[in-house]
Amino acid sequence: MDKLQTLPAPVKRRIKALKKLQLEATNVEAKFFEEVHDLECKYHKLYSPLYEKRFTILTGAYEPNEDECQWPSDEEEELSKDLDNKAKIEEKKEEAPTSEIPVKGIPEFWLTVFKNVGPLCDMVQEHDEPILKHLVDIKTIFIEKPMGFVLEFHFEANEYFSNTILTKEYDMKCVPDEDDPFSFEGPEIYRCRGCTINWNKGKNDEDFDDEEEEEDDEEDDEEDEDSDNKDNAKIANDKNCKQQ
């Protein structure tokens, strides 16, 4: 800023012109991000049937056929086609009937995702895991105008709360700040709100906190009562000593 003040007046004028150009470019960039959001909304409609099918596989409602399960493993990629076919034949010969309990779908899929995806794994606490075991689907609903989206977390029946769907709504803006337009970096979330969770009795952390506070209060009361009893005993003892 100090250096700017020392510049000749014509140079200062040109810098103002550059700022004005940059502001126009920032407004164009904002328009670009708005159209990107529109594209996300458009293509999300194409993703949705795939996500619905994923849900049926995860929950065991649909069993994929052989063609749908064709995906090379790491070992198979290293084998030639002949060796691969031979290996499959040998596997079939060695297969024997087992008495294992059939597994439905893919158990604890979303908990596994949360614990293994970088941005999410640090958010999952140990006390969250029993609840996330009941998470069966996550859906995103894009809102075109005004810009925003909703996350839906679908749960099977569980002992923790009565909701089957928990939601969180996000409001976004894609307009440069009038006071600081050059800080614009694209759409930003400026407000969010979650739904009310209907916790079952004793399953909310706040319930545990309240119980702990009540226990602490009871302990404090007991300590105060003990202290009072000791003080009264001391006073009585002093009186007896004086009388003697």
C-alpha cells in the first residue's frame, strides 16, 4: 500500500483500470460456477438410477448376476488369460459346501466408507460407530435456485433414535462480496440446518451428560452433608471439653 502511494498519478489510474477489469472477470467467474452447479444438477439425475441400484445391492434386495460381477482383482490382472481360466477351474474343483450363515448385501458398508475416506475418517468418533452400522444409504438432493443441496442419511430401525431419515440442508451463495470482491473463490456455504433427532431415552450423549451432572451434584451434596456433620461433631466436642 505504501508503495502504491508513491506511484505517479497516471500509474495509479491504470491500476484502478486493472482492478475494474479484475472485478468484471470475477463476475464472469461467478457466472461460470453457477453454470457448473446447473451441470451438477443435470448430471445428478443421470447418476441417481446407478445409486438406486447400489442401494439394492448393499441391502441385499438385489443379487448381481455374473456379468455384473465381472471385475478383475489385483491377482487376476497379473495373470494371462490362459492361466486365469485355469485358476478358475481349479477353484471350482476345490470348492466345497460350507455351513456359513449367508450374508445379506454388504454389511456396514457406509461405516467402512466413513472410516477409510480421508476427510471423513477424522470426524468419526468411537461412540459414532454403533450408530453408523445402521446407516444404509446417503442421498444428495441438489437445489438449483437458490443454490444449495440437502444430504439425506437413511437408517434402518435401530435402538438409538426413531428417525428413518436424518437431513442436513446447505444454503450456498455464488456472488462476490461487495466489500472484498477479490476474495471470491467460488460457491460457498453460508448457512446450514439439521433436522431434529428423535433420540430414544438414554441414547443421546446429552442424556449421559445430564446423568453425569446429576451424579456429580449428588456427590457434591453428600460431601457437603459429610462436611456439615463433621463440623457439628467438632462443635459438640468443643462444648463438652469446655464443660469438663
